[in-house]
Amino acid sequence: MKIWQCSVCGYKYDGDEPPEKCPKCGAPKEKFVELSADQAQLVQRARKSNNLHIALNSLLEQVLDVAAQGIEDNLDPGCLIVFKNAQEQAWKLRQMSLAEIATHVAKGKWS
């Protein structure tokens, strides 16, 4: 399967032929260019990595929720240390992952 990119808005389309018009901006079929094999491979790899970042962020949101509940519960000092540490680390990892996603977008590695 080929990957086509709209030269107007950057929308990427997977298929043997480009669509009749761009689903995003409405540009005609002629505005699509086929990505080279190297470019298509990068898009496929970036899609995998981006999906992993999305999954990681979802899990980190769950950690943040659980940590907040543990902090609110405040059973004892040891528990509070664990939950505060979990909250801090999950927040840092989430911010790092979001920054990496932003880098992917800036480099055109998001589709």
C-alpha cells in the first residue's frame, strides 16, 4: 500500500491511489504526491511511536488519578511519600512524552 500526502495541507492517505479530494481541505486528487519508500517507512515507524506515546500518556493519567486519591487518603507518612513520588514522576514523564509528540509534529513525523 502506498502513502499519499496532500501538498496543500499535509494530510496523509493510505491507498493504491490518492482520494478524489482531500478529506481535510478538499484539494483535488492532483494535489496528492506519493511518498518515497523511505518517507513511507518513516511515517509507519512514526505512527507506531506516536501510538505508544498516546498509550503511555493514558496510563500516566491513570497513575496521576490514583496518586491524587492516595494523597487525599493520607493513611500514613509512608503512603504519602509513595503517592507523592508517583504523582511527581508521572507528571514529569507525561510532560516529556508530550514534548516528544510536539517534536514529532514539528518534524512532520505525525500522521
